[in-house]
Amino acid sequence: MTSTAAPSRKVLSKIACNRLQKELVEWQVNPPAGFKHKVTDNLQRWVIEVNGAPGTLYANEMYQLQVDFPEHYPMEAPQVIFVPPAPLHPHIYSNGHICLDILYDSWSPAMTVSSICISILSMLSSSTVKQRPADNDRYVKNCRNGRSPKETRWWFHDDKV
Amino acid sequence: MGNKLGRRRQVVDEKFTRPQGLYQHKDVDHKKLKKLILDSKLAPCFPGDEDCAFDLEECPICFLYYPSLNRSRCCMKGICTECFLQMKTPNSTRPTQCPFCKTLNYAVEYRGVKTKEEKGKEQIEEQRVIEAKIRMRRQELQDEEERMQRRQEISSSSRNMAPGEVEDTTVAEGDEIVSSQEPFPSRRQSVRLRQNRDDDFDLDLEDIMVMEAIWLSIQENGRQRNPTYGDSVPSEQYLTEDQHVSPAMPPVAESSSSPSGGLACAIAALAERQQTGGGSSSNHDGNTSTFNMIPGYSRFSNRGEQVTEMYHPSGNSAEDSPELGLEMNRDDGEWGVDHESEAAEVGTSRASSDAAEDAGRDSALPTQHEIEGGFQTVGGSIVPDSFEEQMMLAMAVSLADAQARTSMPGLTWQ
């Protein structure tokens, strides 16, 4: 699975480890609605089930997010992708890469996995059409050698969806 | 004031004047850092605690607990010194953004251990966030109401515009807005907040106050309106109205004196009125509603304003005091990441407090629309499901009550 390789296989720093453990505890106490963390012993890669919100185009659909944390999380953003098959959405590529600013340029260490999940669900929920981004094929072809979405130079132009 | 502790030169242990190794810091000027910590301009680099103990604050970045944190000047969020040092992106031409509110030119100040006042202020701040959410929701409702009204004006012939429908869509929209516009940085806290408070706080106090204001103003209205009514309107036109309005009124008149127990009477009266009113009421309805609504609006909203103001005193003082705190601390403990002009920072703090005041002022507005909503919703359904609907019902009835009073003279004139 080359396309899902973590951006940095370096082990988590102490602070990243500590923070993730606390985030996980917080998640268990108070998980974001519509999400389920799949239990593994790997703190550096979280797999999270997403359920489409009722009343939206993705109602009753289930997808999986894969979140890989870099050594210097949270100073550096985690890599978040959908495990294919990814939902049909104008900002989600068929290889699972998500065009969402907070995952890249607008990341802030004050955000958490939980807040990312809420943003992604909100992005899904506000979609009005189920379709791939216009440049899907070209982009996916460019990523074939396992490029991380964090290396993509994203253009964030649509603030509606 | 709140900075007493920060100003007093605390004796900081030498070993807390340098990073404790939370991060591998690059480009840190250790001499400068030490000086700033000794001058109480930055929080000492205490080793972060894993667990929450009494009176420790959690740094929202590293999730460790500290005796005291720095505060961002823009949004007052806490951050430990070592995390703060990480926020500066070396060799970046872009000014650093606040990690919490994204304000440019992120800068922090240190005020020592949080005082009781500051903790109190924080609570007030939270309260204000909740109030802002309520206002947002109200605004949404109001907009929707206006849209409905416009639509109604266009097709004025059809009076029954499914009040249930209006309710649902507006409420749903309000919900969406509240959740989607929630600022991300404080998610971790605000999510909790939302679950605990959002739902409870939606109506309660403010709406009850508004209700009361309406009761009062209706009572007043009823008294005041008599003469104008008699003067300006030819009485014969209202003969029919009196006949089918007045029978329903007596119980209602009582209910207005005891607002708490009035609902049952209200429903009964409404039901009765709907039956008696029947078909003939269509044109008379139009009359009365315009008659009641237009003078009523301004009166109600004025009243509402007074009451909300009374209810807000704590909020008001809060609006003033944080700014005061800022002023006091201006030259206190500031260490900007990008040493920017004071002017810019003054600007931002001013702006935010202005906004808060504005918001405070705006809070009077929704009352008007609430009443409006009351009018429109009542027409159709008699069975109230929610507290909101019940209130609307009650309002409608009290209006009818006012109407009854105004029509009493008509009766005697007959």
C-alpha cells in the first residue's frame, strides 16, 4: 500500500506521544458524533470509521479515515486520507486524498484529531453533488508513486463545501 | 488588578529559565528567554505535569499541566512557554498567526498565576460565547421570518402558511449555523461546552425575560390603546368583531394576571376563538393583526431591550473589564513573535471589544422577531409541542387579551 505510507516513519516524539495518548483518552470519553476509532496498538496511525450524517448525501454510508502522525505532531499536521473507496465528493480524490485547508496550510497545533473529524464530516455534509474533483484522474496519476497529500501544493478555492 | 502577581518579581529558579526539553528548539535565544522569564514577561519553563492537579492549567498545545501559562494578546488563550517558542516559524516571511484565533502577529503576555478575577472573567467569556450563539440563532430565525413575511406579502391571500413548517426549517438552520461556524481552535473545550450547555441555554433566561416584558407591555398596551382605538376607528366596523371576540375573552383576561398558570386558559381561549371566529374572521383577522402588530412591535422591542439590559449587567461589566485588563498590561509582559507596532495590537483589542458591545446591543433585536414569530405561528396549531411554541401561544393569547380590553369600550358604547 504505497499510497498510504506515512509521511515520516520516524517514531513519535515524546510530546507527540503524550498528546496523542491524551487525545485518545478524550476521544474515548467524548467521541465526535458519527466517528468510531478502530482500536489498534499503533498510536501513530489511527483508523477511524466515518458515518455519513443523516439527511445528507452520505447518509447510511460508511468510510474509513487513516490518520498518520508525524514525529513532531502537533507542530506538524497529521496526514489524513480516506482509505479507498473514498466518498464521492468534489474535494476528495479517488485515491483518498482530501483537499481541505486545515490538513495542510491552515493546520494549527491547537487542533485535534477530533476537530479534524468534525471538519471532514462538515465538508461531507455540505456537499450538494456526489462527484469527483474535475482534475481527479490527472492528480491520482501524479500520486501513483505513493506521494503524500502533504506534498501536494493545494489550491483552496471553494469555501462553500 | 489581575496582573499583580505577574508584576511582582517572582524569584524564578534558575533551572526554569530554560526549556525543559519538551521540544528540540532551534533558534532560541537562551539569554533573551532567561531575561524575559526573570522579568516575568514569559511564564517560567516549569516541567509540564502529566496529570491535572488542583489549580494547574492545561496548555492546549502539549496538553500538559502548568502552574501558570502565557496568554495570547488577541484571544487570551493560554500557552506554555515551550509551545510558544515552537510557534515561531524560523525563516518565514509570513507573520505568525495565533494558533487559536488565527489573528496575525501572534504575541503573548504573562500575568502570573490566574487570579480569581481572571477565572471569573473566563467564565463570563464563556457565557458570552453562549449568548453570541443564541444571537446568531435568533438572527437566523429572524431572517427566515422576514423571508416568510415577504413571501406572505406576495401571496397575501393564503393565510394558512403552515406554522409548523416555519418552525422546523428555521430551527434546523439555526442548528447548522451554530455548529458549522464554531471556531475550530477551541474545539476541544467548546465541544464539551456545547454538549453541556448549548441546549439548555437556548431558551431559558432570556426568553423568559422577553416573555415577561411582553406580558407587561401588553398590559400597558391594553390600557393605553383604548383612547386611540376609540378615536381613530369607526366603531361600527368592529361590531361584528366584538361579538365573536368577547365571549372568548373573560378567562383570558384572568390568565394575564397570573402568567404562570395561563397556558391552559390560553389554549382554551384560542380554541374557542377559532371556532367562534370561523370564516368571518378572515377579513377581521387581517385588520386586527395589522392593528396589533404595528404599534406592538416597537413597544415590545423597546421593552425587550430594557429587560435584556437589566439582565446583562454582568455581561456589560465583563465587556469593560477585559479591555481594562489589557490596558493595564500593555507594557507589562509582552513578547511578540513578530515585534509589531503597538498600534496594530491596540487596534485589535479595540475591535474585539467593540464587537462585543455591538453584539450586546444587538441582543435586543431578536425579541422583536420573536413576537413576530409568535403571531405567525399561533394561527394554525393549537397543540404546543415545545416550550417555544407554548410561549408563542401564550403571547398570542395575551395579544388577544389586549385586543379584548380595547374592544371592551366598544361593548359599552353599544
